[in-house]
Amino acid sequence: MARQRGLTQKELSKLLELECYTMISGVENGNNRVPPEALVSWAKALRVNPSEFAKRLLSHYEPRYFEAIFGK
């Protein structure tokens, strides 16, 4: 996620004002989720549309909900 945007995990964690970059690693590895209250901040830091970012997260976190709402 961060690398695709030309950012290191440490750089992204600074943009998001996180205390440590392990949260980024956890999200990328599927061990953590982007907190809902931080979704817009993460999208902006990654330079992506917040709505598209939310859809992508939903498709990974809750694929059945995503399919029910948006179809395949």
C-alpha cells in the first residue's frame, strides 16, 4: 500500500501522525485494520479517493457485504 504510492511505512506513519510504523505493517499484512475514524486521513496520505479507498477496504475486510452492496 505505502510502497505503491512511493512511501515507506515510516513516511506514511509520520503523515498519519502515528507513534510507530508497525500499525502500517499490520494493515499491510492483514493483522490490523484501518480504523474507521482514520479512513479519510489514510486515503489522503495515500493520495487516493476516500470513497474508493473505503470500497477497497470493504472488499478485503468484508467481501460478502461488498458483494451484497456492489455486486462482483
